[in-house]
Amino acid sequence: MKKISFVLVFLLPLLFSCDSLNDTHFKDPAFLQYSGRLTPMDIMPFTKATAQAVSGSVTSIELTESGLFVIGTMIDENGTINYRTGRYSVQDNIYLLTGVGSLSFNNSASGNVNLIFTPLEGEPQQIPANFLKSKSTNTAFRTWKVEKTRITVRGFWVASADFKGCDFLEIAEFLRNNGNKVPPEVPALSVSTISLTGTDSMIFAYTDSSADVNEFSLNGNVLTYDWKDLPLSFTFESDKAVIEYMDGKCILSIDGRIQNSTTSGNVTFVLSPTD
Amino acid sequence: MHLRPHFLVIALVALLPFHAEAQHMSLGAGLGTDGVTVELNASMGRYVHLRAGYGKAFGIINGTISKIPVPLHPGNPDGGSVTVPLKLQLGMNEGHLLFNIHPGDCAFHFTVGTYFGNACLLSGALSYLPADYNTVGIDVDGYLVKAQDGVMKGAIYAPGFGKGAFAVKPYFGIGFGRAVREDRRMSFSIDLGAQYLGKPTLWGLGEGLTGRTRMVPLPEDALGDFSDKARQFTRYLVVWPTISAHFYVRLF
């Protein structure tokens, strides 16, 4: 009987295993204390920052928790805003924006600041600005790399499809081949990262350094957003998305409907932290 | 905490005979429509033998249907089609606990008991599927059942009185031979019977959002016309005829 007990004790560890499905342990993003949003209170021309093709008057500069910057510029009199993205680093409290120049301001708290902007090939300019410091209170507030996109289509038939990354042309071709109506003018872009910031900005950054920026709020795991534009021409049935964490990934799930089509669906992004 | 039924089955099968007040014990190996089996047997008096064992099919019994037509693009039936091979094989992987009841000192016996463990009865794989099948599939609770590198894996699960992927399949049969012989070191037995399969269902290998894979049950109409054919096939699978032969060596 002792032998049997010994065998049982030996087998017991094999009978049970622990799964870590809901892993939410992520290290803090690298630029947490530097992140926030600058809003110039005066005209801030960016015509000399040609490396990032930024031109026009700057409307905002988003500095994300993970070292991504997004510059919004008003490109016409109708108020159309163009967003460009890039990486930034911080040295001695001076923000170095790759391909654009440097920013210097008091980043200790939210409020009006004296922003000194030095373009790559230009003289320093002083511009009054407002700085909204990131509240940085949630694991989700960081830049996430798009690893996988799962699209569920509910039309003539119901099926799901997995795509590596999020390449609009690949997805559109697949949908067309399988009998779905897709607008002809799909842009040749991929979503490279999705950022959620502590200043309530949701940023879809694309492979050509362009971006879409919109506001969101997070209540528990439900994300409510105000979406104005998306190159794939999705209009969303609801303004809510759900965030979950699984196996060290962030799962962002959005219900959507393709414009001018009876097809509706669900888009789920599998995201991994960039830092 | 996640229970691993396979280990539980193996542990039970290995330990159960020790709890019986065994007079003699034997070790056996067998081959049959329940797979390749190993058994530990104990005589419980003159007329009853307890058989605890484990069997696995190892794909020994298999077959291939060479021309299964599938659409080139799964969502577009008018977009042309191709034919692909479907390989099927017995998928048993389960334990059993059976009682041989001898009506006298003869070799003839009735057998009652149960098979339990993995519910997979028949596993199959569609190969050389077009590229779209690596992308599209059927979402079951977050697991996408689709092909990987052109191969889509599925199975028919028969749970009997069990649930989901864990089967409890009652068995009744007759046989000739004794699992434990007091007068000889070696013995031989042939058995014929049937396992109750319950309602067999189609399962597929699904890939989770984060890359985990597991077998998941497919909704009844998920595969369109193929679902109808599968239903016609599985409705005859109420019982599984079990024919097996065993060779035993008495331990003490």
C-alpha cells in the first residue's frame, strides 16, 4: 500500500496544471513620466520639418507612454487634420523627435507651458502651449503592436478569418474573393501599432507613418470611442470596444459594419506591448 | 486549475486492481477494434476477473478518400472548386474497466464494464487545401477551426454517457478464454462486444487568439452540406463493435 501511496503522490502534480490565461502583468512603458499632449496656443508652423512630411499649423503633439509621437497639423482651411507619427526619446528633459526636431517645456504637471521647439534645420521658436500630462493609470495605456487581426463576417455566411498583422489590401482581397462587397478604394496600408494614452487618445498608426487619432474613455474593460475616420471605411455599429488580456497579449474587440454593404462583423486585434 | 483527464485515467487504471482483493494477477496485451491495449487483470474468486487497461489506436486502422470537392474560396461557392484527400483513422485513446463473468469453470464469459477517456473515435485530416483555408474558419468560443499549412484536422467524438471530450462508454460482450489462469502461466482470450457511443459529434482543431490550440465542438450546421453527410454517417454510430484478442501472462 505504501508503494501505491508513493505512486499517487508522484502522479498528483501531473493531474493538475495552472494556466495563466488572464496575464495582465506588463512592465511600465518606458516614457511613462514624460507622456502627455501638447496643444499649441498660437500658430506653430512646421514647414521646415520636411523629413516627416509635416507641414501646416500644428494642432497637437501627442507624446505617448511608449515613445511614439503623433503630430497633428491642420492642412487646409476646412480644418482637416493630418497626423504623422515617429519615435521620440528624452535627454535632460529635452524631447528629441526623430526627423522633426526637439521640444523643451516644463513637463512636471498639466497646465500652460512655454514650449521651445527647435526644428531639425532651424532656429528655436517659443510658443505658448497647454500641456495635458498623462494620467497613466491603466495597463492599457501604452503603444501596442498589432500581431494578429481576426475578422468575423456575418453576411450570407458566418465565418472568421485570421490575418497576420493588419494589412488592408490583404484583408480586402480576401473578403472580395469570398463574395463580400468591399469598397474599391482600399488604401495600401497596414496598421502597425494601436496606442491608448493617458490623455484619452486612441491612435491607429500606419506603416506609412500616418495615423488616425480619436478620443476614448475606458470604464472597466469597455472602451467607448469617438471615431471619425478609418482608411478601410468601416463605420461602427456601436461606439464601444472590449479590452481583455490573455497570455501576455491585449485583445481589443470591435463590432463593425462595412459601408454600403449588408455585411457586418467583428474585428479583434491581438496586441503585444512594444516596450 | 486545469484537470488533465488523461493522467487521471492512467492513474485510475493502474491503481484500481490493487484495491480489489486479488488472488491472482496477470498482465496482458491485446489488439482489436479498441486499439492496441495493455491490461492488468485480477481474479476475484473463481468466476469473476477484473480487467483494468489502456488502449490506443495509433492510427493502425486508417483509410483515405481521395477526392473530396471543396470550393477554391470557402465563402464563394461559385468561385471554382478543387478536390482534396481526406485521411481517416481510428482515434481511440482511453482506459477501460471490465469484468469477465464466467458462468462456471469454463472459458466462456460475459463481459460488462466501461471504456472511459478521450472521446475521439475517428480522427481525420483534409490535406492540400487552398490558401484561403489557412485564413478562414469557424469561430468556436474564440478558437478558430481552420487549416494550418493546408491541413485541416477534425474528429468524430463519441462521448457515450460522458460529456464533451471525456467519454464514458458502457460495454457489454461475450468472450472465450480466461484473463487469469491459476494452472498456467500464459493464457489467451477472444472477445466480441459493443460499446455504447451516445451521440457522436464533429470536432475540429481550433486556434485561439494567442496561438493556443485545442479541439472544439463544431456547431451542427457549420459545414453546410458536409454537416448533413456527417450527420447521416454518425447516426448509425450508436454502438461500436469491439472485437479483440488478448494474450496474458500470470504474475502471481
